[in-house]
Amino acid sequence: MFNKIKRIMTTIFPKPPTKTTTNQKTIISIIGTTGVGKSQLSISLAQRLNGEIINADSMQMYKNLDQITNKHPMDERAGIKHHVMNHVDWNEEYFIHRFQKEASEKIDDILERGKVPIIVGGTHYYLQSLLFLNKTIEGSSESTDILNTKTKNKLTEAQLKLLDHSDDLHAELVKIDPVVAGKFHPNDTRRIRRCIEVFFETGEKPSDIYQKQTNFENTNSKLKYNTLFFWCYSKLDALDQRLDARVDKMFDNGAATELNQLLEYYKSLPQEPEMDRGVWQVIGFKEFLPYLLKHGELDTTQMNKILTNPEFIQCLNEMKMRTRRYARQQVKWIKNLLIPELATEKDHDWCNGGKVYILDATDLKLWDDRVAKRGNGIAEPFLKHEVVKVDQVPETLIDEKLIVEKKDEFNQDKWKHYECDICKDKTDKPLVLVGDQWQIHLKSNKHRRNLLKGKRKREYEEYLKNKKKQEKQEKQDS
């Protein structure tokens, strides 16, 4: 009798369909631009889902600088634990392999305690090294590479000297592996260095490793964890206003003191630091450095007066512009690189997750419904290994065309450099384009403007030449 009742109840109230996963380590990753509300979402999810937060923003690793690096205020964290944050001294350079080790250990620790790890933000190299298998080239010297079974060689002094002091790393890569050298722009020193480092460590050409990685990905999921991705997205017009307002608000909350502290440390160094390394990469110091070097540290009792200084306003506007530009770069990476790469997980029936669900954070008045409620409604079935019956893109963002189905097939033939004789780079040399960027450049407004400018210049030069001939002829005739 009991079994009969059970069968009837199962028919009336069937269990939700489950998805097959090859990985029981389930995590959530929240991606999106700076200032879009990722931290707020992470805290909302952590409260509801018994989660803890792992920071993946490379600048928020550094101690203090809460305003400049936009750390979520302590009094708004609702007691939720935050890991891999605010622990690196300013004199240290935080490398990817350290992040990968620290974040991976925290993921395991959180899971062992029966909680949900929530990864927030992330420089894309950091996320790739943490969440994806097989990212030897893009990651660090200590990233997991399941294809590389060779023992890594310790770099010799000569190899380290080449990596650290060569004037032209791209030329060195051409000698080692001309095929992969065509993949990278000569100015992309970070990845060029990584390729050379991989060759020194493994004895294999990076182009061969790329081919192995591609062969592996054709038959296996590339995700280390069963991963739910949320893209917290705002339309750019609304985001720009929010970012500008955030920069203005920084100085109400202590940014001036942070700038003074950084300036004091900057001046204490024996030589000028490289501004694209370590803590100096942060948006919010180098933009104000010209003003600080000229006028000295900011008088925090006179900020109302300083904020009206034209030179200071120029620095403020520079920071706003760079923040907006950075946000656009983040959107470009998510849309054009991350999502197409994750789309290949469909070939493996999303066995380790990989679908990106977009949350519309454009209108803050609708945050609870469009972000918090939608996010919870997706996360809860996912964590139970149930099929999520929600569209990846909400109706309000359909026109943004944010989801690209798949990345292009691996093709080494596209690893080629092109020079544009019409357009120049910052050093007034012909602009160098790599692969598909060449065709994109030829159709760009910049190239067309330069073509027109060059045509007008040639026409004017021809006019002057003809005019001189005419004047010379008239003198001879007279």
C-alpha cells in the first residue's frame, strides 16, 4: 500500500530533472566589469546558499587601499568571510601561481566545511589559471597542465637573464618557435615571456603544446570544477555614470589619505618603479602622480579646495576615463574570449557547468528582482545538480548580443603579423596587427580616416607640385 501511494505521489510531484556532472566540486564564479555590483551579489548569494567569498581581483590582494582598489566595505559584508584579499605587502609582486595556489586551497577548504565557494571578479589570467585545465601558456610557471608530464627544469642564470633583461623578447621567441611568435603582438611581453619560460621549463615548443591542448579540449571538459558562471552586466551608459560617481565618492571616504601613503612609499624607493607591475598597476595612483609630484601630499583638511583645482580635476577626469576604458576591456574579454571558450562545454553536455547566466544590473532600483532574485533562482537548482530551466540572457538584454555561440576552431594559419603603412603606433612606426585583427582594422573608422587623410595629403602635395611647375612655366614664358 505504501509503495502504491509513493508511486502516485511521484507521478503528481515528479523530482526535478538532474544533470550529469563529472565533478562534485561545485563552485560559483561571478564575473563582470568594475563597479557593476559583483560584491553585493556575492554577499547576497553567500547569505542564502551558505557560501564564502574568494577574491580574484589582482589589486584587491594588496593591503589597505580600500578606496582605490574598491574593496567592499567591511560593514556591508554581513559577516561573510572573504579570502585571498588584503594580504600582500606593497613591496611584493603578486604572481598568478601564488593566486592559483591560495585560491585552490581555499576552494578545497570551503568545500570540506560543507560550504559553497564563490569566486568574485578576476583578472582574466587569474580566472583562467584557477578555473580551467591546461592553461600552461596563458597561466604561470606553476599552473596545472595535465598534458605536461615532463619534470619542469629549473631555469638557469642565463635563461633568467634573457627573460629579465632582453631588449626584444619577441625576437628571442622567433628564434625558439617562429610559429607561436606569430600569435602574439611584439608588445605583448607578458605572454611572450611566458612562452619562452614554458620552452625553458619543458623543452617543448609552445606551438606544440597549444596543439596538444586543443586535441585534449576536443574530447574533454576543460573546467576544473563544476562551475556556475554569473555575468553581472550593466548597459554602458548607466555604468559610465555609476563609475564616474564612484570616483568622485572615493574622496569622501579616504582616498586622499591612501594617495598620500602611496606617494610616501613611492618616494622612499631607491629608483622609480615600473608603473605596470605590482601595486603600481592600480587605477587611481598614477593618474594623480603628476599633481602629487608637483604639489606634494594632499592636505586632507583642504579637500574641498583641492577638488576645484583645475590640475587636480584633470587628474580626476583621467582616472574616470581609464576606469571606463578598463570596464570596456573587461566586457570585451568576457564577450569575445571567455564566453566562446565556455560555449565548447556544450559538446560535453555541460557536464562541469560552463553556462554563463547574465544578470541585468543596469537599473539599481530593480536590483532585487533582476539580479538577486534571478541569481538565487539559478544557483539553487544548480547546486542540487538539477537542470536549470532559465534562459542565459534575460529579455531586457537580448539586444545587447552578449552570448557568442563558440570560439573559432584552432588554426595556426591565423598566427601571422601584418603591418599597416597607413596607420602608425605611438612610436610613429607602422601599426602591427595580429591574425583576425588585420581584417577588423582594415574596416575600422581609424584606418579609413587615415586613408582619407593620406589621400588628401597626396592630393595637396600634387597640387603644390603642379603649382610650382605652372609658376616656373609662367616665368619662362615671360
